[in-house]
Amino acid sequence: MSKLDLNRRSFLKAAAAMGVIASVRPVKDALAELLTPASGQESHWISGNRLNYRRDGLAKVTGQKVFAIDLRAKDMQGWPEQQSHALTIHIPRADRIYEGLDLSVLGSDYQPDVLIDAESIAADGLRMPDPGFYGEFFVKKGQLSPMLGHPVAVAIWHDYEKFRVANQRLRFNDAIFRFGAEAAQPARTPYVAARYVRVQGEDAYGEDKFSPMKNTVIWPQLDEKGVHWPDQSHPAFGALMGESARIQAEMKQPKEGLRAFARKYYSQSIEHVAMEMENGLAWYDRDSGALRMVAASQAPYGTAEHVMHMVKDSKLPLGKLDYISAYTVGYGQKEHHPFPFYVALASLYAQGRPVRLALDRWKHFQFALKRHPFEVETAISVDKDGKFQALTCSMVGDGGGVMNFSPSVGTVAVTAAQSIYYFPESDLSTQVNPSIGVTAGSMRGYGTVQSMAYTEMLVDEIAQEIGLDAIELRKRNVLKSSMKNTQGASPSGQLRIGEILDLAAKDAMWAERAKRKAAYEAANPGMRYGIGFGAVQKDFGTGAEASIAQLEITPEGRIRMRHIAGEIGTGSTTAQLMAVEPFLGRPADDVDFAVNHWDNLPLHTQDEPYTTPQAKEDELAKDPTWVPRLVSPVSASNSAYYFRHATQQAARLLLKLCLWPAAQSIWSGKAGGGQLLPSAVTEDMLEWRDRMLVAEGLEPLSLERLAARAHELGMVTGVCVHAFNRWAWAKADFTVEGTKFQALVDALSVQYGQGAGDAKKAAMKYGGYAFVARDKVYYPPVQRNNAGTVYYAPCATMVELAVSTGTGKVQILSHKTWLECGTQIVPELVSGQVQGGVVMGIGHALYEDLPPHEAGPGNGQWGLSRYHVPRASEVAVWTAEGHVLPPLSRTDPPKGMAEVVMIPVVAACVNAIANATGKRFYATPVTPEKIKEVL
């Protein structure tokens, strides 16, 4: 797999090697007037330190917030106004040899001006970047398509009316494809297989006998015949495979006093249902070799670098690349998807004209990333006291026709199977296989919905079987702080899912469920009432998160921020500018997000944080300009915790290196040491009250006054930091102006104020900043890659519903969600994500479903007319409740929670249906037809 999170420095290095002048910039740089900046908006978007609405709220409701799909060539300064129009043509079957296209249905008047196919790009030497990850551009004539919905051509029309008519004639028209003989798909190697075995030591807290953290993850051999697990004689994996065999055998024949419960589950294929469909705009000038393009991506540098490699060895000149990354709603849909490469490809053949390529809703279903089915077999052994002893889980997933993120989705999914519970021993295996389905990628919980929801359904069934209250059973087995997860790592911080379970158990809906059931069914003949519960905790992050943040204070006391965070719909840009308030007294005034240019940190990286051996990393770390990874894309719920960490570390250092010395200078500025000398104030006593810095009764100081003093004396007035996390934060020792300190960052640059002397000014040679070489750095050991995860956000949901015995239709009556996400940066954004997550969970449990293979979306016949997305009437809008646990302290970090909320909803809905009907369901969605069948 290629490097997925390319940084600017590596990107420019690659561009230089290819002789390309390359740039990546956000759309606001190209169309600054389209996104109103935060500065000057205090009168309406924020009152004091209270947020009225999200930073981009005004731009959003007035049409200024521009998605790539909103843009046309005439909107782009310096581009020709007249543009061409392209569409992709996708093959609807994968069981017959493709022999080419028959576009006679278009007649002579509506033929495309340009038709791009496998033969034309081969003649020019163009190829898909990293085809092992993304697949090939097109199916070649005489070949069998590896999947349904694979593109066979891109057609371009210079006249919009001809394009519109042609698109109508081609839509749903399978007669345009010429097929040869039937053919079977060849055997293909699985995308991934892995096994995680853990056996505790003397107790849940001590050293394990075996675990991935202590030993290793088991990686079997893979080939076209399937997965070949090592035997017990294998030098690296043998002992672990022996433990695996023992655990599996004891699950089938439990020891005395234990009962084992094993069930098979099936999770359906689902569509992302992005509100912004795949689209892009590009213009290629062959004479100058300049390619300009607008496309939405959660990892713009990686996408842009791949575009360069796409053209690198071709006959087409590429001397300049200007990649403009547009505002997008991502949620995984825009994470390493191949569509931008088709946009670039279309422009190369558009005969010097800008060209727009956009999928309609049907083609989006046919080609955009999906989450395909998982077959899951989960087993839990439990003793007579209701204590869990062992967990086994086997997941076999459908990875679609192209590998994409299937390897990591499969491993993340199975390592999450423990949900909120502690198991003394576990054996978890995953396998994801190729299929003819549409590409499966990053979306909706990254596979964890398919594991944790079913663990919760099994736990609910176990409680019924052993005659124990379902929440009580959960409380007896909850994972507590400092216990080990199934990879042998201790999760970070206090695990508070137990508090949530206590609240849920006392809730009237649960405590009175038998009484409510009897009353409802008596009052509603033909309806059956049920209450269900689910509780999970979801990891956030990738195990190699990196972020950069810059903060500086102007002489007038305004706070300026630059940050790598880009907006993908979650409100992360709003949250980042609010995150500085605890340290600087108010939110940032002037902000610049999706920043890709960081000359003030002269860093470099191999960007191999998962594979670099420990000895090599130790050697590399001696170079103060080296980091394991430069930046992360916006993904994996990483903004609230990981990106915010860099923001607040920058704010903390600005307080330490700028505001605290400035305050000392003011407080001690009078004769005899001023008011400071008699006091005992220290840096840790500083706090903000009504935008004034106060401490131990000393004179309150405004940020404006502090900034003026700092600039006057040439103190530090700006900081830029780099932070890295490998399931633990890197930290480093620094010396700034004689002050030695340690910070939870691994790189630092500082800016000095206007009164700085010549030496300080000379040091500011890196984008106006002085780079501070770290004295020593402490990176988390490489072995922590096996930790799986250590950062969790817990969530639980209770669902009240009714089932019609006549139709099998489910009516959601109400639901309650309990969430613990640390300190909320912007509570309103948390509320919005909770609401969205609940809706997705209801959709997954009851409605959303794509048939596999030939009847599924790859045939081009699917859209929202057939795919059931929950409506407002189906999600109990007016009876929904959400509760967020207060933080334990004012320093509790916020947690990434965008993905976790939907997962317990799935289990709660299915468990509630079981409570209503007396029947268990093992496949989602639970449709009226399935319910009618058992009733």
C-alpha cells in the first residue's frame, strides 16, 4: 500500500524529482470571498466567549460555503469561462468478457467529442497511481471486469445540451455494452487476515502471559487458495496458535462451571449516502503542461501526489500542478477514493478546455465507497456468577473489487469486538476477501459497527438465558480503568462506561419496562412493545496521528491561528478556534484552516510510523528536524482529541513563553518590585476571568495590554508546534531564552515581538519563525503499534419501540443516549453529532440495505428511490434525549465521538425487537418481512 498521508515537504520533494511545480491549497485561497472569515463577525457568530453558531454558519446558510460540486470554470479566476462536461461509464456486470461500447443510441448528433478508455490511456502511458490500492482506471476490451460498476470509459462533450441528452440516453441503458463469452472470476488472494490472542497473567492488571502487545499479532500466509494459518511449530507464532487452539476447544467444550454461547451474525452492505456526491473540476493546458484541478479530499497531499504519479511516465507534459482542495462533507467517503484521478484524467483529454466530472446519485451508488457485508461468529463463555471468561470472534468480510482500506478495516473491526467488557482471554481473527462488489473503504465506524453491535446483541441474549438483568450483566463485566484490552494495552484515563450503566439501570424506562410493556400493549391491540439497550466504547485515532498548530498574538492583542484542520462537516474548524480559550482567555480572532504550507517548521519524515524498526527510529530521532509523520488527514474522529492537542499545546506554550513573562513585567514594573514582589504567584496559578488574566489578587490584565508589553520587549509572541501520537504522546525537552522545559510536542518554532533585537530577528529565518531544536525527544515505542487502541469514548443507548403484529413494521417511540466525551469544546456540535449518529444507527438496524453482487448497486440501478434512509417520522425526533457526562476535571481532554454514537443504537434496536416479539434476530437490517416471518 502506498503512503496514505503524504505531507507537504514529501510532496514537494516528489514534485521536484518529477520536475513539476506543484501546490496544494484550500479553495478559499482561490475564492477567498466565498467563505466569510471569522474576523469581524464577533457581533453575530460569537458573543463574548459564547458561541451563537458554528464559524461557517453564516456562509453555510447564505450559500457562500463552497463544495467542489458548486464550482464551475467561470467561478475560477484566470480560467476560461467555457467548460466541457464529462461522465463516467460503468460496466453493470462481471460475469462476461467486455468487448467494448456501442454508442449508436446517441445517433450522430450526440456522440461524445472525446472518449477515453483503457486503450487510449495505454497509448499515452497513463496509469492509475497505486493500482493495488485503487484498482485500474478502466476495464480493457477482451477482459473480465474484476467488479461490478468498474469504469470502462470517460466521455466528454463540449456542448452542455448535447451532454444532457446523451446522459439521459445512456442512463440505465445496458445495451451500450458489448459482451463476449461468460467467464468465471479467477481466484484472488484475501486482502488481509490476522489473529489476536491474549491470555492474562495473575490478574486483569498485571503482565499478560500472551498478548499482541507483549508478543505479536499473528499474520498468516495468503494466496489465491486462501488463508494459511501457521501451525504450533512456527518459531514466531507457534505458542500463540497453541493458545488459540486451546481457547477455541474450551469454547466448544467449556470447563466445569462455565457455559458458552456462540452465535452467527450478518451485517449488510450499506451506502454512505454522502450529501455531496463525487465531483470535480479540472483544466489542463498541454502547451504549458499546467494542470489545475478542484476536488474534495480528506487527504489532499496524498491525492495530489498520486495525480503527479499518474502522469509521470506518460507522453503528456506536466510542468505545473495546482490542486485546490474544496470544502467537503467527508466522514470517510472522501478518504483515499479514486474519483479525483478520473477528474484529472478527463482534463488531460478535454482539448484544452476546463471539464467538469460529477456523478449523479445513481452513479454515486454504483461507484462510490461502500461498507460490504461481514459474517461474524462471536462466542462468550460465562461462569455461574455471570462473569465472562473468554471471547472468541471470527469476522469474514467482503472487501469489494478493489483493496482500498480493507486490511485496516478488518483488523480495526475485530479488535473492537470486546466492546465494553473485560475478558481474561480472547482469540480474535479477521479475514477480508475480494469480491465483485463495489469498492469498500473508510466509512461509518470503520468496521466496528459490524463487531461491537453483535457483541452487544449476544450479551443481551446471554442475560436472558442465565436469568440476569441485561444491564446488571454488563456491570459485572465492564472493563475498568487499568485493565487490559484484547491487545494487552491499558486504555487511557478513567473508563466511565460503568457510570453510564448505573444511570441507564436507574432510568424509569428501564426500571419500569415490564409495567410499560403491559400498559402499552393493553392500550394498543395488535402492537407489541419492547425496550432494548446497547453500550459500547469506540476508539478514535489511527495510532500514528500528527498535527501542526500555530498561534500568535498581534501588537493589538488579536489572536491569530493557522492549523492543518480542514472542515469535513463536523465543525472541527469551529472547535479548534474555541479550544484556545482556557489558555488565552478567548477564542482565536483570525483563523486560517486547511493550511498546507509550514515553512516555519523545517521538518522531514519518511512517513513510515507503522513499519520503522525501533533501532532505526531511535537513530532518526537524534535529528531534531525528523518526525515519524508530519500531518494526518481529517479522519478517524481525530479532530477533537489529536488536532486539539496541538492547538492547546501551542496555546499553553504561548501562555508560558509570552503572557506569563509579560504579566510578570507589568506586575513588577513599579518601584520596589511592584505588586508582584509581595505575592507568591506562580505560573500554574494563572487563570482568565471575563477575558482578564488574574492570579492571587493581582491587577487583572487584558490580552491587549499583555500583547503590547510582549511586543515592546521582543518577547515570544508566536509559537508553532508539531505533535505526534502512537497511542501515547511524544514529548521533548526544549530551551527557549535560557528557560528549560518539557512539552508534549516533538517540534517547536517561536516568533519574537516587534522589539526583538538583531540576534532574535536573524534567528527568525523559517517563515518568520525561529526553529528551536529539541534537546531530547521521547517517542512512544514502536511496539505500541500492537496496542490496537487506548483512547475510548463510551456511549450507550436505550430504545423504546413498538412492532405491528400485522405488518411487522417497527415504530420507534423514543430513545435515550448517554455519552462521555471528556470536556466538550462546543456542546452544540456534540449534540448535532449525537443526533446524526442515532439516525445512522436506526437506519443500519431497520432500513438500510444493499443486495450483494449482481442485484446490488454495481448494476447502476440503485438510488435513494430504492435505498431507504430513515425519515424524520421514523427516528422519534420529538421524544429523543441525549445526556453527556460532565468531565471529571477542568483538564479532561475532549474525545473523538463522531463514530461511536451510532453503534449502540443498532444493538438497542435489535434487542428491543427481541423484547417485543420474543424472537432473536441475527442479521441486519431487521425488516418488516423478517419480523412477519417469525410472528
